[in-house]
Amino acid sequence: MRSLSSLAEQKADQASQYSAFGGFSVLQAKQDIEDLLGRIGQLGFFDQYTKHDVSHIDAMLEKLDWLIPDDTKEHLTSADWLLIVLSAYFHDLGMLVTRDEYESRHESGFDKFRADVLLTDDADGRDYEARLAVLSDEDRERFLYQEFVRENHALRVKNWIVGDDSPAAGICTAVMSEVQRILQPLDPVFRDDLAQVCESHHLEDLYDTGIYPVQQYYGNDSQESANVQYAAVLLRTIDLLHITRDRAPSIAFRVLNPSDPISQVEWAKQMAVRAVKPVWGLDNDGNRNETAPRDTIGVHAKFTDGDGFFGLTSYLRYAAGQLRKSHDWIQRSNKANGLNYEFPWKYIDTSRVEAKGFLTQTFQFSLDQTKVLDLLTGHTLYNDSDVVLRELMQNSIDAVRLQHGVKSPSNGKVLVKWDSSTRTLEVRDNGTGMTQAIIENNLLKAGSSRYQDAEFRKKFPTFNPISRFGIGVLSTFMVADEVEIVTCHPDENEARQMSLRSVHGEYLVRTLNKTDIDKGLLPHGTCVRLKIRPSADVGDVVKIAQKWIVLPECEVTVDASSGKPVRVGYDSVGSALRATISRFGADFSERLDKSKIRIVEKELDGLSIAYAVRWNEYFNEWVFLPFPGPVREADTLAGTCVGGIRVEGYPPGFRRAYGVWALANAWGPRAPRTNVARTAIDSTPEFARVVEQIYSAYCDHIREEVEELQSVRSHSLTWATGEAAIISGIFSAKDSVPISSPSLRQSLGKVPLFLLEQGGTRRHASAEDLLQFEALRMTESTVMEHIEYLLRELPGGSRASVMKVLAGTDDQREDPEPVICTRLGRDRHVDEFFLSVWQVAEMKANKSERRCDIRWIKRGDRSLWSSVDLLAAGLERLASDQDRYGISPSRLVHIPIDSIIVNGFTDKEIGVRVGSDLYLIPGHPWASMVEAMKKAPDWQGPEDEKIVALSWMISAILPTARSFSRGSPPLSDLLEDLRIRTRRLEISDLIDFDVFAAAAASGELEFFDTRRWQRRGGELW
């Protein structure tokens, strides 16, 4: 039979004699709650967590004997004691999960919590999901629901006490009904306060006496009143400090062997804690004395492993912070309300926390504040003094956006003033202004951005700031030794002024009457004024602002005292790009006015992008306007912005000052992050997504042009598809370097770059469309090339229909497989797309018809030909090497490594040209060398360094592979030069050069090439 063993319970039981508590029995409530708490851990929920049963409650209440000073115990009322005891009884009940509740989980807020908090679409969410992959589907679902309950357990108790059956925190009607039955005799206001206190041990609002009254009356008798805030502080404290081993019996730990990481840390720390006791105070001589005032709690523990030690000490650092907060809250309430509820505890003594086998002294990183601040304000981090102005402006823009929200474009204002005569730079705004707390906790604390604070993000979940690192104000010391800040916040009765003279100094905050400050800062705003040192080069303030501030979403004005104020920034990426191109030169401005250059603007999910296209009057199409290259001030002509602030000056999607002339802005919660100096965007999944969107926008234009060329401008399908390759050629230009080649390839894979024909029907296809086929046919011949030129000029028709007319017959051969009509060798990026997936399986030469028919199959897991990628084979040193004539192979020869069907070739032909590529046919001695390579135990397949080296060597002596050079040197000279090169490049051990040379001299080195029958300048090609 349970009894009321603690002083707190015995005091609380006396409340039953007062009418507000209607004969309520504390003992009966304890017995009822013991039954409910005993069910926590059933159904696999919280079975690995520390004990939250009635023994936990008893231990908690025993701590009240020394936590509450004797003087305070004397004037605590019966209502105080009852509120304290019942909150200890009920505070962890929210951990209880019934079978019915779990089965109804999808009707609660669980699914939203899982999607919005746990399995989010960001790096943290993906990492979390990966850690859960080791669990079975059932265990994974239970674990996720357990996390949902753990996060909401305090709210659940509150809801059950007040009778709120809303499903947001779970559906558990049966438990709520039981709680209601237990507490039914109590005054309704008391029940509401009890609910608030139970929830409070997981909240940070205990300072608010509006929520936690310090004098709450439930009846007329003085014993029927309570200090709700004091009860909430005590509950939080006793819960935090109950970390002794009695809460987690060692037998339970050994049997359960928890697998949940949170549980492991929690249990490990508790198994070693022997006691949590008050530390004696110090007398006037500095000696410990039992009768001296106490303010420190000591923790006694001994560990045999480091993990448990780290778990406990990190927990105690958190607990110490909470303890100091609680002390300050009670002190403040006592002073404000003339009360005397003592809560003396401010510190936790960890000197008796030991780890066996480790040194008794603990160590930690320390910072040399002087050197760190020098690092942050010097050229090590910020290597461009322009960023000082950018940092101040973006801080102001953030404050304006936060203050005015959607009305920022009309109401928000940022003013930059530069006085060159006094060398004074001023940035002012009508944003939020700063409170004293913000000044202390954020402005003067390097690395502590207000916008990254958990409480701020909870209060403003949809606000996405530009500033992220909390070091912007430090940048001012790059150029100034005198910084003055005046700020006004509506929540403060007075404005604040700070004068900063050195990054290493101490500062005083002066309070100002709001009537004495600039009216432009009322009712809210901030002004930062810098006295620029003589050695600092400020530059053109207007141009600096225009470089960084692109889409401020508010009015930004720069007054450089050299003329009238200049408005900076635009309302869209389209208008910004148009203005930029117009300023670049009179010719561009005129072409914009005459609609010869057009700005295309697209709004995607979290990305706005504008790109320029120019009209080609000869081909009736809009092609991308190329970026002018590394010209003066190129970093102000294009770029990628984050939150409206330019971060990178290269065209979006490119790593150099080449590519599409465009401007992009990523915004919202999924916008990518920048490095600390905001000179580059971090390579994260968010940035990868933005890059994909940029490429997708470009490729949408190509697809739209192909469609309009046919449907609006009356060009043929053949013409339109051919132009797709031309328009997309900007992405493969020599100087264009994409940020992500795989992402660009994925987007271009959806563009119709290829022509297909089957059964007399012609259509265009993308690289992705081609994947639906198992095989494709192709014909290399001058006749087919001329037919394609003819079809390019005809709005309809097909190869089959033209051949039918030329043959003068109605017979039309049905193609068993689709024919690809796009000729390879014209557009390198088109070739690379095709050859990355497709490989030659059959080749049939017909010399009388001057044609070669090729059948292509997918590569899949089986390659029929050697690789032509020197880098993949680890032979990058061969890529740029030249022979004595200054020539290096432009393309490597494909060597067969598996069965290839060939026919129609003469004995002197050793291969065939398809597009720009050369293919060696089986039977030549060079091809025979491959058989020996394949038998070697270290054979690596198509990327084996031996066969790729052989391909390079063949290409080095073939005239057809050496930029079509005419009048090639004798073969003997080429071979001798190649022998020297193979030794110098250290590949002579890969290939038997004598065997290679003998194969080269064994016959003609002629390749079947349909272009041999074409004349150029009266000569054979």
C-alpha cells in the first residue's frame, strides 16, 4: 500500500480540507497515477528510455526537502504544495501510448510531424532517414511515433488535464478520461494552472508571469492561493536533477541493451551518478560551512568509459544554464511583486564527476579572442573591403523585411550616405531596430545570428534572412576604427546608442530619449555610422551597392554626395537583367528597344531566373545571348543571387565568365547557403537543386523554340530539330564550363536533339526518348546527307518518301528498327549524348553505293569497344602530348573487345569512320593484340590502361585521326617518334612496341569513309 512519504506530499494532502479542492485525496491520486505510469514502456514505446514511473516521482519529491529553503517552506500554502506535488505526478504521463492511440496515429498530427520535423526535405532530414534504414518497417514506424510522442508529451498532459481532445498531439481519449476522473474534485482554475505547469518543463517561457501568475487565488482562504511560477520552476529543477542510478536499475540496462542513441547516452550517464546533493556554502573566510547560504548543487559520479562522462557533462552544462535562468526568473518576480520565494540555486559543481583511467583534469578548446577577432575582421576571411557595405546593407534589408513583411516594397527604406569630405559612411533603415537583449546576445556576440536562434525561428517560421553567420558588424572594423550605432525598438522605452572604438575594446550603451533621435528611426530603425580610416579605399559606393544589391524588396537609396541620390535594386530578375544589358553598350540598348534582344523570365519553385535571347533573322529563331566574357565589371552583369543579394558573378549554371547571359535569384527556405564571406555558394543538395532548375529553364527555351519553328514559323521538323542542336551548342562551347555536367546532361537529355524515322513516319526525339528502343539503325552516305538537306527545306516528308520518288516505285521497305537520321560528327555535344549510351554492334559497307549501314545497341553492362577516355584509364598524361610535328590525336580509335558483326569491307580497310569517330574492325593484327590483354588476370575491361594506351598509339600514327593532316610524314618516322614518346610518357611497359609496329606495317592503314567521295576545292577529300 502506497503512503505519502515525502514532506511535500504530506503538506499537499492538507489542501483537502479547503473548499477549492473538494476533499481531494492526494494518496488516491498517487495510487491512480502509479497504475497509469506503470504502463509507460508497453507496446514497444519508451521501453529503452529511463524510468518514468512512480519511483521517479518519489525521488523527485525527496529533493524538494533541500531544494526549497526552510524560510520559503514556512510560507508555502497548501495550494502551493498541492500544485507542486500533482505536477510531479502528472508531468511525464504524456509518454503513455495505448494500442488504440497507435492504431489511430494517421488521424492525429503524426503524419505532419513526420514530414515537417523528422523526415524533412533537406540535408538533416535525409541524414535522419538514412539512420533509420537499419530498422524494419514496423520498428521504424514505432520509433517515429515514439519521437512524435516524446516531442509532444508535455502538451499531451496539458490537453488531458484540461479535457482538450484535439488530435494534434495524438488521440488517446481513454487516458484523458481517466485523468479527468482523477482531477475532477479540483477547482477548474487550479486544473488549468496544473496543466500549464506540467507543460512548462519543456518550455522556455517561465519568465512570463502572465502565463504563470505569482499570486493565483482558488478560494477566499489564504491557503487556497499559489505561486504558479515557483511551482513550475521547482518542477523543472527536480526533473532535471533526477539523474541518479536509482532511476535506471542496472539489471534493466543489461537486459534491454538500448539501441536508441538518445537512450544510450541518457542511461549511461545515470548509471554512474551516485548522488545529487547541495554543496555547503562559504563563510566570510571562504571556508565551506553547513550554516552558510547555499547556491550550488554538486553531482557525484564515476565513469569507466569516456562516452558516459561526455554524456553527463554535456547534460549538466545544459542543466546549469536552466538553473541560472530559473534563479533569475524568481528573483525578478520577487522584486517586481514584493514576494520572498527563495530559489538560491545558480551553479552545478562537477568537480566530483570522475572517469576511471582518465586524468582528473578535463580539457577543452580555448579561443584566443584577440586573434580570432583579428581573423574575422582582417583579409583572411573578408578579402574585399566592398563587403563591409554589403554586410551593413543586407543587415538593414533583413531588418526591413522582418518589420514590414509583404509591405516592405512600399514601406521599407534603407539609406546609404557617403560623405567623402569627412570620410563618413552611414547606413540607416526603418527596420525592426534592436532591443538591449538583441544587442547583448547577437550584435556583440560574434557568430550568434539572431535569425538562427531557435526561439526566433519558432516565432517567425516563414522568415528567410539573408544574414546567417552573425559576424556582419565585425566587418566594419576592416575599414573603420570608429563605429556608432543608434537603434530604436518599440518594445523599449528608450533608444540605444553605442560607440565602438576597437574590436577588442569594451563598450558602453547609452540610453537616449526617443524625442532626441533622428525621426527617421521612429518608431523603429537603426543607423550605423562609420568613420572610415584614411588608409581604407572605399571605392565607388553606388557601384558597390549595385554590384551586390539586386532584389532588395524595399527602397534602397545611395547618396554619395557627388550628385542626386541613386535608387539601387530592382523588383524582378527580368528588369535587373534588362537594365544591365542596356547599360553595357548603345548597340545592346538599341537592340533591346527594337525587340532584337528579349528577356525571358521564369518563376520556378524557390528560384527566379531571367535570361536573354537574341533574334536571328536569317534562321527565324531566338538563340541565347552569350555572355560577353571576362570584360570589365563582368561580375555586375550576370550572376546568381541568394535572397536578392548577388553571390556569384558568373552566368547562372557556369563556372566562368562565359555561357548564357542570365541572372538568377534563389529564395525561400530551400535556398542554398553561402560561405562565410558570401563569395560563393556552398555545394549542398539545395544548391544542386537550384542548378538543376537553371538548366531546366534553359532547356525549356530550346524545346519551346523547336515547337515554334514548326507550328508558328512554318519550318520543317528536320529544320527545327537541327536548330535544337545549334541553340544548345552554347553549353558545349570551348570556354563554357558548367557547374554540374551531370545535371546539364540530365536536362539536355529531355531536349529533342535527334531525328527518328520508322515506317515512313519522321519525328524528333530526345536522348531519353531513345532509351525506349533496344536498337537503332543509321546510314552513313552522301545520298542520305543530301536527302536530309532536302527534307530540311520541305515542311513534310521523310527519307522513305524521297527514296520512293527517286526510285520511281511504290515499294517501300519497312524498317524493322527505328532509323536515326541525325548525322554524327557535326555537333560534339550531340555526339557525346548519343555515344554515351549507344554502341556499334553491326557495320555493313557498300562501296558501290558509297554507304555504310550501322546498327546500334545500348551499352548496358556490356561494352563491345574500348574506352576512348584517357582520364578514366588513368592516362591523363597522354591527353595533351604532341608529336614532333605539333600534332596530338583529336579522337581515339575504338577497338573491338567483343563480338562485332562486319561485312562488305575490303582487305586493305582496317576500319570505318562513323561521324567523327574511327572504329577498328576485327581481324587486324592490332585487334588481335587485344585477345592477349583480355587473358591477363588484371584485365579491367574497356577502361583497361593497356587497351586505351593501344588506342592512343594507333590514333597517333593514323592520318585520319590526326586532324585530317595531308601529306603525312612516312610511317617509319611516325613510329620512331612514337617509340620515343611511349618511353617518355612511361607506357612502354604496357604495349610491346615491336609487335605494335609490325602490325602497323602489315598493310594499308585505310578506313572506310563515305566522305572520300566528296570533293573539296576540286580535290578528293
